[in-house]
Amino acid sequence: MKAGLFGGTFNPFHNGHLGIIEYVKKKYELKKIFLIPSSTPPHKPYLNLAPANDRFTMVKESLKDHEGFVLSDKELIRKGPSFTIDTINEFKKEYGQDIKFFLLIGSDAFLDITTWKHKDKIFEAVQIIIMLRGQWKNYNAIVSFIDENISKGYTFHEQDNIFFHKKKQKIIICKVPKIDISSTMIRARIKNNESIKDLVPANVEKIIRTKELYK
């Protein structure tokens, strides 16, 4: 069985997240996608981060009626800083050979991966799907980044949009639908008392309003 691992602060979770992971799930025939809200990212501290329990609940409410999406609290219950490589290893240990995992990562986050703990081990542990929203007209920037910052051993097959390596897992580029919604935009609109209708699921908006988040 194939499954995706999709982590993030989800601050807040929104309709753009849903649209993109639904697309990836269908395109790569993933049976499940595990969504993993993070605690405080060790490499990227947030000044306006909603409480972990509230972010967890927002994702939980968003996934109702969406088959094949599983919410995980692994990074919220882990003591100390939470690192992606630790999460990957926990999933692989828990499910063994029953599931082939893919790490789903946005293109912006991928370009920040040089700051992540044990990044080299991530590329050895799982295949990576880079969710590309079209900010590059071609793949030269990604090719150069991987060559300079990850490994010079990758070969890019443009026809398949896949990077191959003799010792590391594949890196797959997936052009996802361009959905002009971001958590930053939503937080700004809330702060300015503007509507967020249709940007987030109705249950998420209710939580944000009730808890007075992002004011």
C-alpha cells in the first residue's frame, strides 16, 4: 500500500491544503495520506502560532467526509523539538513493510530543507513528492538546488518529472493546481477583520472565531 506523509503547522488549515492533497492522493494512487500537525518547528519559529490543540482540532474538523485522510498527533505528543526524520522513522517502524511512504512537501518548504535535521537521511528513507504550484517556468531551479544542496548523484528524467539516484530514494515533481490561498493570507484577513469565507472549511472558521485566534 502507498501512503503520503504531510506535515506542517497548519496555522490554520485551509481549503488550499485540502485541494492539493486530494489532487496528489488521486494522481499517485495513495491509499492514505497522514496529516501531521507540528508543534513548534525547530527551524522556523512562529510569532503568531495558534495553540497546538486548536490547530489539531482544525485539521480534524476539516477531514470529516474526506476518505483516506488520517490525522496523526505524533509530533504534538513527542517531547522536545520535533524533526521530520524522527516522524518518518516512527511511521516506518509502526507500519513496517505494509506501507510504502512518500513525503509530501511544498516547493517553498523543500527549498528550506537544508536547515532540517539529518536531511541526508530523509532522502535515504522515503521518496519525496515536491508539490509545485507553478512559481518556476521550468525545473532548472530545482535541478540546480538539488545538485548544489542535496547530492550531485541525481539524474533528472524530465519526461517523468523524477530525479533518480543510485543510493537515495526518488524525488518526484508534481505540478499541483494553483490555489491562491495561504495561511499567511488568512491570518492577515482575520487581523484586518476581513472575511475568510470559502478560504477555510466552515468548521475551521467557527473554531477561529470562537477561540479568537490570530487577532
